[in-house]
Amino acid sequence: MISRNIIEPVGGAPAEYLKKRAVAAMLSISPRLVDSLTASGILPHVKLSKRLTLYPRQGVLDALAARTIGVK
């Protein structure tokens, strides 16, 4: 079953772009916090319309890694 929060590519490969709820689930945060992090420029995103914003999976992981403290 395909989740409505993930944009699935053909062939079952990992999704390259995620919807807000998928990012929230991936980071174990609320969708409202995803909105806040997006507005502050911390999370990379693609705004396709007023109601649809997609987040590149690798960009979200890179943003998280850039803010990780204490790991070499």
C-alpha cells in the first residue's frame, strides 16, 4: 500500500520527496514543527502550490546531520 504522505517512484525505490507528515514521522516531531523548521529555512523544501510542499529526503537527512552536535 502506498502512503499518501510519500511520493513513490516507479519500481519501489525509496521516495525522493516526502510530504510534511512523512517528514514529521521520520524525525519524530509534529507536523507543526515541520512547518516552523521550513519557515525558518532549516529544512529544504520545494513549494509546488499554496497547499503542497515537498521535502527532498536526502536534503532533510543532510539538514539533520549538519545540526548534529558531538559526533565526529
